[in-house]
Amino acid sequence: MLNPDEENPKKLMFRFKWVDENTIRIINKEGIEKKIDIKDNFKEIEFNIIPLYNSKEVKDPKRNFFTNRPPLTISEVHHRLKRKYQCYKSAYYLDHRREPFSLYSELFTVDY
């Protein structure tokens, strides 16, 4: 998934997030997101293919895909919808939030 021989480890960290003390979420350079249990021999729990993934979004050394994406201007509606769809799909497949009310926190956010 993430190979430090093929890519600089510092760049790998732009696509990494701790979920809890036993679980991490990582994204490879093709946009495949995985939830991994590090206590259970790095067993894959779930995976998701991020729609419309653009690896250029995480090239900036100060930006993390999960926590610190570049800000968008008010006129960039297409990019806002793309981000909402990416968050929705991750919540649906990785976190198994299937009921509409459980997805509200992903869909109704302030993103400016």
C-alpha cells in the first residue's frame, strides 16, 4: 500500500490519519483508501476507492488529505461537491454509516 522504497516517507504522511489507538487510515497514490488495524498484524478492516481523487492535492508539504486540505474560494462549487462526495463515500464504506442521519456530519459542514 505505502512503500517507503518507492516514495519519500515524508510524503506518505500527507495521506495518513490515526482513527484511534489501534486503527489507521491511509491512502495510496492511486486513491485507494484503507482502514488498517495495527494491533492485528496490520489487517485490512475496510477499503474504499476515493472518487475523483487527485494526487496533486497532497503535494503541498503543509497539507494533509484528511485534516488540512487547501482552502477553496466561494466560486469553486465543483470542487466543494467533489470533496463532499469523497467524504460521503468514505463514511459510507469505511465507517458503515448507512442511515441518512448518520451522514449529516459529513454532508453539512462549513468548508470555507
